[in-house]
Amino acid sequence: MKLSYRFEQTSCRLRIDGLPDLSAGHGPEVIGILSGWEMDLAGHPTLEGKRDHLQALLAAVLPYARHLVSSVPRPVGAATDPVQMEPIAAPRAGLSNRPSHRLRLHSSQPDTQPLELSFDDAELADLVRCLDQLRLDPRVQLGLTLPPDRPLLRREILERVPKRQRLTAPAAGLVALAITAAIGLMVPLPRRTASPAASPPASPTSPLTPPR
């Protein structure tokens, strides 16, 4: 029996169609064989495809969102990958609703231009929630995998701190050192006092010398 499950958010709706994989011991309510999927995004064309396309979408969007939460936004996916996710230049003042994330989908058909979709933060959050619901739903056992989570590089961690804040502590230390050195130069050194001349020792009177 064909199964169909939906995962919905405000601006995103994902539908998964498939069948149980009886050879893997799945129950009658579990999708183990994907027959198709469809995603409706508000203001964008409907996306659909096969298992490989869904896997590529998960492998690009979720790692991108993880770096975004860590305040280290960076592109995910190479030019040859079927799905790419990248940040758009930060919006100017007064344009906070401007899309700041771009999803690029490459078609497997020759001579077909990539499809580009732009999202703001709220739309990206809805997309991530839908994909997370799919990935964590026990009724969907498709074996979809994600790239392993890796810790941020030292350079990426430093970039999270604003440059002005990173330079404040060293600059304050140099200023304190310069002030301490200046005060030390202004304090006069104590003068050295001459020690009194030592008087010559008195000649001892020999007890064997008779008095005169």
C-alpha cells in the first residue's frame, strides 16, 4: 500500500510518497522505499525529484544552517554538486526583510540553467524545520545521511568575535605597559650617600713593654 506523509511549516510543505521495505523488516506504516517527493515553497516553484535529489537537499541545507547558527555563514556545496546553498550579502539598514540566503539547484537535464531560490531568515527556518521533521520521523526509514559534524576551525572561531573586540585587550595591555614605563622614568632614583672614612686602628700596647 502506498504511503504519503506531509511535513508543514508556514512557508514550506514537504510531501513524501513511498512503500514499506518488507525485506528490511519495516512495518506497514513505515516508508522504506521512496517513490517520489514534492516540496511547495511560498513564492517559489514546486520542487520534486528522486531520492538522490532529496539526499542532496538535506546535505546542503542542514549543514549550512548549522554554520549559520554558529555565526559562521559559508557556502555549502561545490559547483558540480546538484544542490548549493550560500549566503547573500548582508542587507543594508532598513532592508531587514531582504532575502539573505540562496539555494541553487542544478538540473540533471543537459542545457538547463540552474534554478535559484532566495530565502529570508524566516523562510530558511521553515525549510530547515521541514527537513528536520523528515529526518527525525520514525515513520520514514530511507537511510538518508548527512555529512559528519566537524568542530569549527580556530580561524572560524576567531572570526565570530568582532575585530574591534579582539584588539581591545591587547591594546589596553600595551597602553598600561606604556603608562607604567613612563611613570617609572619620571620617578627619581635615590642618591648614593658616601660612607665615612674609616679611622686607622690604634696600635695595641704590648703587655711586655715596661712603662717609662
